[in-house]
Amino acid sequence: MRTIQFLALAFVTQFSTLAIAGDAANPSRQVVPLETIESAQVAADQQLEASQSPLTGSATTESSPQPEPLPILDRRDRIFYPGDTERAKPLARKLLLNIALDQEQIFTSPFRMNRHNAPWWILSAATTAGLIAADRHIADSFENSNGQVRWGGRISNIGASYTLIPIVAGSYAYGVWKDDPKAREIGVLGTETLLDGLIVAGILKEVTRRNRPDEKDPGKFWGGGTSFPSGHAIQVWSIASLLAHEYHDKPIVGVAAYSLAGVVSAARVAARKHFASDVVTGGTMGWFIGRYVYQTHMSHLAHMRSSLVPVVVPLIQPSDHSYGVSVVFARTGHEN
């Protein structure tokens, strides 16, 4: 009977985890090609220059054709564009609408399970069930001294909301100050990621109601506790995943972020606030949430950087019987 409960519980927890994995691996959003974005921006700049009077610099009264808007392929494109700086009220409204759409995708995605992602559901559910069965043995293998619990609690505070929220808010503030689209994107997407994770964790905690290791009847499900899954693990791994994907061209960022997330997760077990299955399940969910938010909401323009690329141009003058080559530097855009 206990094994059946473990398997049922594991399946419930994967309701969000592998659902996010399947959607992130095959996102419904179709990304607009970078060339289309650049062409539209160039056309918009040309229209703006043409509409200015050469003498006064003021806009002319003659109407000019407007450049065609970029195609809107997903509801999120109408709601939020993370490369822009906006006033607080519309920014908050758009952010909340995006989170509502994220939650809809997360909790309805099991109905879109197919033969491609079904093996991941089964593997993840089996792993979770195995960890739940071994939780007490893993917890007893620690020293569980007062010093261990005290330091584990201090270290794990790195993954708390009051630590991570100021970090993402500071990133957005820096982006506004320095007009850095990528910093603004990290601030906004980081906020969205944290809120998505908190909602998922809060719902699952209410469903499972597992007692913490330092409570009466430790590890008991539906005992009134809030142990499963770990909210700290979801939050810190979601931010680590977001940063790793944002700076995919700088592997050191991902290594540092994931290492810190691993330390925080282990500290929650050392502090006797969570079992191993709590942090592993929470960390897995957080990683997929971070990737899902990045893939769904990232802005190509926020990742653009220009560079000078040498181009060899042949020079041919038949009339003078002169031939040669010239090296010019052309500015081109790349994603980072």
C-alpha cells in the first residue's frame, strides 16, 4: 500500500515537472527570424528619418506608409516584450498576464503528453518514488548535529525569496540606468520565473502536505506540513537555469549558478528542513521553469550585439588594367 502511495504521489508531482519539460522542448511559440526583426527595425528608422523636415527637424504633415508590423505568433508577444523599459503599472499588468499564461501551460500540459515525452514522465516518476522511499535513510546518514543544522539554515537562505528578489530587481534597475536590454530582460524574466515557481510550489505543498524532517511524524504525507517540494530549491534552480540560458555563450556563468543552486539544495537537507526527494523534485521543476520562461519570453533584440567583421572586396579596373583587393569592416549583428 505504501508503494502505491509513493507511485501515485510521484505521478502527481510530475504533473508540473515533465509537463514543463515537454513544452519547453517543443515550445508552441514560433520565433520571428532575426533577419525579419532587423529589416523591420531598418524600415522603421528610414520612415522616421523621412518624416522629419530637413530644415526644422519637425515631423511633416504628409502621411507616409507605415512599415508592416512584425507578425504576432503567440499571445505573449502581445502582452510583454522584455527588451523595453515601461512604467510600473503596465509592466506589472503584463507580467501578471504572462504568469497566468505560464500557469495555464504548466497545469494543462499533461493533456498534451505524447510518445516523445512519455518516457521522461515515467523515468522522473520512478526517480521521485525511489527517493521518497529512501528519504529517511538518507536523512539519518547525516551527522545532524546542532552546528550542521544551524549552518545549513544560514547557507540555504541564499535561495530564499528575500534574497533572490532584490537580485533580479537590481538587474532590472541596472538595465534601466544603463539602457541595457539584457539586464532588463533578466530582471523581468527572473521575476516571472520566481513567481511561477512559488505558485507551483505552493499548490503542490497544499496537495501533498508532507511533514518536514524536524516535525512530528517526519516525512508523513497529508500530515499538515509544507515540506514537499522545496520552495528554496525551485527558486534557486529556476534562477540558475535562467542565467545559464541567458549567458549560454559564457559557460562559467552556468557553472557558477548551478554550483550555488546545488549548495543551497544540499543545505536545505543539512538544515533538516527538507528530505532529498523534496529538493531533487524542486530543483528539477525549477530548472525546467527557468528554461521554459527563457525560451518562451526571451527577446532577440535584447541579445543583439554588433561587431566589426572584416570583408575582402575585390577591386577590378579593366580600363586601367589594375586589379587588387580591399579589406573593409562591416558592422553586423549577432546574438549572445
